[in-house]
Amino acid sequence: MADPKLGDIILACYNPNLPRAAKDEAERYVQQLAASPDGWKAFAQYLFTTSSLEVVFYCLNIIREVIMHRYVRIGAIGCFFFF
């Protein structure tokens, strides 16, 4: 199941009204999640649970990065999850 807060955290990265420290913390969180071995799965699952186009775009970019740069490490079966 997708983390219900992930969308809010992603949107916080781009919220001009948040203090810089809060935006930096949000960016660190999503970057750490994206860099973790199975982090891409959270972004893939979130695609189907959000109505925010900004969040969908962000999640698709994370998945694209995984396909382009880590596909060999996770293997074809793992990537099949989101196709």
C-alpha cells in the first residue's frame, strides 16, 4: 500500500510558501526514498492513488530514472511491477 503522506511530501518540495528548511527536509526524504533499493515501488504505487498531476509527474520521473539507471540491478521481473 502506498504511503498516504508521500504526495504531501512531494508537493512540499515545490511549495513556495514553506520555509526553506521544510522544503529541504521534504526533498531529502524523497531523494532518500528514491535512492533506496525498493523505494521506486512506493512511487509506482502512488501513481494509482493520487489525483495530483504534479505528484504523478514526479513519480513518473522517479520511475524513469530507475528504468534508465538501475534496471539491470533490479531485474526485468521487478520492473514488470509497474508496466
